[in-house]
Amino acid sequence: METSELVHIEEPLEEWDGELLSVRHDRQTGAWLIVAVHSTVLGPASGGTRAMHYPSPGHAVTDVTRLAGAMTLKMAVAGLPMGGGKAVIALPRPKAAVDAADWRRLLNLYAEVLERLNGTYWTGPDVGTGSGDMDVLRATTRYAFGASSALGGPGSSAPATAAGVFAAIQASCAEAGFEGLYGRRVLVQGMGAVGSLVGELVSDAGAQLLVTDIDPARCRNAVDRGARFVASADTTSTECDILVPCATGGLIDAATARTLPCRVIAGAANNPLAGDGAATVLAERGVTYAPDFVANAGGAIHLVGRQVLGWTAEMVDERTAAIGTTLQTIFADSRARGITAEQAARDLATRRLQPTVRVGS
Ligand code: NAI
Ligand code: PHE
């Protein structure tokens, strides 16, 4: 979808199979606070809050409904007792241009929205929000994951997400026939909370790191440590072995998939594939693709594990590392059935979302 096209708010909803959409407009700042509950089959819906500029509320609804659906798949594949949801705080200008008082006001309003949803949806950090924002929300609502450890919360989800992505990269490299990461060219797109940590992990494993970000300043630390800078416009045309999308998604459509000069794609970005055909094109070209909702589940495992299930940090580490094993199973199923890994992962989630018949009921 071109960002310049006008998108009416009802357009993305006509095809959506979710349960609930809550929309609140704040006239003073011009922001829209939108919560999408995709599924509560496995438990209360959960997913992060994305705060960023959208060209229109319709674009925000398109994004939030797709992201909420991905959370349902993520929770199911990760075996977590939560459903899928997502929220956006759609800002009329870039987040950096929103002043602190307005942002605080929006968070307070958003906490009210969460309270009204009464636990149907639990939020957490995502692009544009972090532990500090969760601390503010927690002052007036129970329904926020990821408050800072100083306030007794589980803290940032980014390290666990990065660890899970690293496990996914290793499993995907094995599937592609690579012997380890040593000397491999790894291009990380999006050097934010997760991407910068993934960059460190692959560098420590001996890979050659390439980095790109729409904001080049975010690449500075990695470049100072020896990474090669790639201009944002060259992301999908730069030769590399492993592409690691860690930005906002929609990077690869079917046309891009036909020419991408890499052998493996595994990253944190939610919904990096745009449209239905991209996964098939990648599979036909022999590019190993780790489905995003499998590879990036580490954050969800950390937040839900620590805050709902009472897991220790070691249990979170174990479950996050197991993302690699889950991917091996998905790749094996995809080979055996001649389907894409994306489809095999969706099938796994669908099986887990089936209502179970209880003995005696
Ligand atoms: P972040 O906001 O800290 O970092 C995102 C980075 O991407 C920023 O440096 C930004 O400048 C850059 N960026 C944005 N648009 C771009 C574009 N078009 N081209 C290049 N760079 C661009 O976000 P975070 O937390 O690192 O998340 C990254 C991705 O991973 C998002 O898609 C998020 O939904 C997903 N994710 C994050 C998790 C977490 O625990 N934080 C968990 C699972 C998924
Ligand atoms: N936003 C992150 C994700 O997409 C982390 C998160 C998981 C936040 C679960 C809230 C709940 O996985």
C-alpha cells in the first residue's frame, strides 16, 4: 500500500478476522490511540504498543490489525497462554517532535483506555515505547508488561528478543548449509533496541557486520567497532549472506524477493514480508526464511514468562534458545510437505489454536 494513498479506517477491517478494535482520538494532540484485539482463544490478548507517525488513521488501523494477527501466531507457536493484540499511538508528526508534556498526557489517556478494556488486552514495549513508558502506564493501570526492574518489573524485552533472533539466525544458517557464522556477511536493518544487540551477538560470533538505519546516527556505535555502513536505500540490493530485518516491517514484497542478494533472512521485525507472494518467491529461490513470529518471540517469552508465569531468568533463557529447535521442526515440516516455512509455522500455530476437547466435558 502506497503511503500517499488515502486509507479509510473501515478498509482494513473488511477483511480482518479479529475480535475487537478500540479507537480513541485525542483532539488536543491530534493522536489516535488504537488497540486491536485479534484473538483471546489462548488467553488475554497481548502485544506491544507502537508509537509513531502514520499518514492517516486508516494506515494505523492497517498496521495494528496486521500486527495483532502476528501476535496471535507468536503466542501460539511459543506455547504461551496469551492471545494476540497490538496497539498504536498514531502520532500526527514524528515521535521525536512530540513534546514531553504531550507524550505524558497521551500515556495517561492510553492507561485509561487499557483500564476500560479491563484486561482483554495487555500491552508492552514496541517501536517508539520502552520500559520508562511502561513505568508511567503501571502507575494507573495493571495491564502493562515490561516495567523497569527498578519498579519490580521484568525490564526491557530487547535482550531476550535479540537472543531469540540469534538462535533463529543460527538455525536458519544450519538449514541453508552454512557452517557457523564465522566470516559470514550479516546485514542488520534497524539499529534500535533489538538490532544493535543482534549486531553485537553476530559480531562476537565472528560475522562481518553490515548495518543500516533510516537514522544513520543509530549505526555510529557499530561502525566505530568496525561494522560497514549501508545506506538505507541500498538495504535490499546489498550483497550479504544473512539479512536481519529489525526495523518496522514491510521490507520484502514479491518483487523484492525475486532479487534479494542474500541466502538467509531471520530478524526481529514484525511482518517483514509485504503481501502473500513473497514467502513463495523466497522459497523458490532457495532463500531460507525464518518466519518473523517464530524468530522474534524472545521478548514475549521474557515478558509473559517473568510477569505472568513466574519464570526465572534461566527459564526465560532456555525457552528463548528453544526458538532454534522450533525452527528446525518448522523447516523439516516445510521440506517434508513441500510448503514454505511461513506456511508450516502458520499451520503449527493453527493447530495450537484449535479448541481442545476436554475429557468429561
Ligand atoms: P526500535 O524503535 O528500538 O528500533 C527500530 C529501529 O529501526 C530504529 O533505529 C529506527 O530508526 C529504524 N528504522 C525505522 N524505520 C526504518 C526503515 N524504514 N529503514 C531502516 N531503519 C528503520 O525498535 P525495536 O524494539 O528494536 O524493534 C524493532 C522491530 O522488532 C520492530 O518491528 C518490532 O515490532 C520488532 N520486535 C521488537 C521486540 C522487542 O522486544 N523490542 C520483540 C519482537 C519484535
Ligand atoms: N512488542 C514485542 C513483540 O512484538 C514485545 C511484546 C511481546 C510486548 C508481548 C508485549 C507483549 O513481541
